[in-house]
Amino acid sequence: MQRAMPPASRRPPAPIQVRRAGLEDARPLASVLARAFEDDPVAVYLFTHSRTRERALRRFFGIQLAHGYLPAGEVWTTEDLAGAALWAPPSKARPTPRDLVQMLPVLPYLAGRRMLRAVSMIARMEALRPSEEHWYLATLGTEPQRQGQGVGSALLRRVLSRCDEEGMPAYLESSKERNVPFYRRHGFEVMSELHLPREGPTLWLMWREARPPSQ
């Protein structure tokens, strides 16, 4: 005798499948991240023109993926490319002037004072980043229509479970206050706040200690 299947609306959602991203995913993931961050306070602070912001963000994330995190970091996505998590393992070198040169295609969108804002912000963020070895979450973004469906949590868990296995802490900067509780649910706590000048946004600097396997 077969067990009756529950109605589709009452079935538990299928687990979100997470995989490592490849270079072929750079362009579509850059577009996903651009849409995810179009209303982000830091994006608005740096790319003030709303008409060109998404285009600027596509270029920025395309470079970040192709030259920074796909070759030397770890990038995780879902089977349907609904989001991406860009991680720097402890072995990845910190940004150098050469890394900034690779951002030249973004410069037309950062003319004048916005360029100074970007350079100052990066310098201040790097100065406040802990010197202790850690996994660094550079970017986490989800397609706007898929937000609230567990995509971000699934992407986070893949590396956080490794952090726990290795006994390694993790670090991030959150540019939205409403995301702080989300990261807290995954074990991060606010270390300090970075207030950007000229009525700029606030960044919440968050640290996570490795959890024992039983937690």
C-alpha cells in the first residue's frame, strides 16, 4: 500500500544545492550580485547615479570574481545561480596596489570625490580588519526575488561548517543593519562599527569564533 503524498503546497521545500562556482559563472553571478546590491548603502554612497549603478556594480563584481575570488579564493553558488558567497581563505593574500589596478574599468563610475571615497573606505576597512588568521566573507548576495528563501544561509553554511572543523574564525563587514540579526543567527557578533564620512553609511564589523562540532 502506497502512502499518499502531501499536497504540493504542504511538501517541505527541497534542500538548496550548493556548489563551487567556476570561471564560466563569473558573468551571470556578477549580474545577480549587481541586482542584489543595487540598493545597498555602500553602493549608493559610491555610485550615486542610479541609472548607471547596476552597470557599475556588474563591472565591479565581474572583476572581483574573475580576478580576485575565483582564482585565489572560494566562491559558492547554487545550481540555479540564485546567489553567491565570495570567501577569502586564511591563505589568500590581502589586497595590494596591483589589485586596485585591476579595478580600472570601474573608474569611469567613480570620478572625482567618489574615487576618494572608495580609496578611503577600502583603506579604513583594511586597517580595521583583524590580523588574526580567519576566513573572510567579502560578498554575500542573493537574487532579489529569491531573498528570504534560505539561499544565503545555504551558501554561508558550506564554509562556516569548514571553519568549525578547522577551528578557524570568520569575519565580515555588513553594510545593512537589518542583515546583522541574520549573521548573528549564524554565529557572528558585532565587534565595532565603521562610520563613513560625508554622511556615509555605517558598516558593522562582525566576527565569528569557530563552534564546537556539537553546536
